[in-house]
Amino acid sequence: MSTDHLDLAPGSQHTGMASLTLGISAFLALGTLPALPYLVLLALPLGVAAVASGIRALRHGAAAPSGRITSVTGIALGSLGILGWAALMVLWYLVDQAVSH
């Protein structure tokens, strides 16, 4: 998935928008659990992509303070997506073990 075009502002400065977009997507994927449980599995790849994109934007110099804030917010939301995914996998495993015994 190429998100490089989302990271570049007209002045070729990284804005962190890709990280924020992917982070929001990862976080929202967790919210689909009651209606679409398998969509939650998208939280992991979206979260990883959000963190990677945010770090890339910060390393390449998100020039404006708003770009840095956007990148950090994307990283935080992506991390929540990853942690939420991991927590759900542990919960599903524990439930499966409890039901099978």
C-alpha cells in the first residue's frame, strides 16, 4: 500500500497525514468487533503502517508543528490499534482454552 503521496505537502514537506489516516483506520477497525468481528484483524496491519508512516514523517522532518502533532497522533492511534489487536487475540485464545476444557 503506497501512502507516500499522502505524506507530501505541496512544498514537499512531510505532513504525517498518512500516519493519522492509517492510525484512525486501525483504531476504527477495533470498533467493528460487535458487528464485523473479522474486520478487527485489519487493526494490526493498519496499526503497523501508521506507526511506520509516522516515524518516517518524523525522520524526514515534518516541518510544521501541526505535521509533528499529526505524526505523533497517528503513531499513538496506530499503537492503540496494535495493542487492541493483541489484547483481542489473547482474549480469544483464553476463551477458546476455557471453552475447550
